Amino acid sequence: MKHTQLDITKEHCPMTFVKTKIALESLEPGDTLELLVLAGEPLDNIPRSAQEEGHRVLAVEHVAGDVHKILIEKAGEKIKEGTG
């Protein structure tokens, strides 16, 4: 499993979720993405949007000041073996 970190504290909505979505797409099911975000819209919207897309939000923690950490596990389907 892979663990990726992404600091999007300098971004604003909707780019915060766009960058989150791109990062999640580059991961394999079961991999985790750790995001650093600012309080406000990103902190409210990213966990909800990730869950709506089927991912698991493992943790939301305060880091310091307005900065929070969101830990997301990428969802995924098992690859089905083709029969031809």
C-alpha cells in the first residue's frame, strides 16, 4: 500500500477538491492520501465529497492554527478476471 501526502493549504475551492480527486485517481484501492487543508470550505467539503465518491475518511485532525489533516483511503473494486 502507498501513502501519499498533499498540502493544499494554498488552494481555494473548487481547486482543493480537484487536486484531491486527481491525487486519489493516481492511487490504487487501499492506498491512503493525507491532505493538509485550511479550516472552512475545504475542511467541510473534502471529507463529504470523498465519502460521496465511495472513499473512506479515516481521520480528520487539527494540526495547528487553521491547518487540518484529512486522511482518506481510496475505495476500489476488485479487478475481475476476464473470461475472454
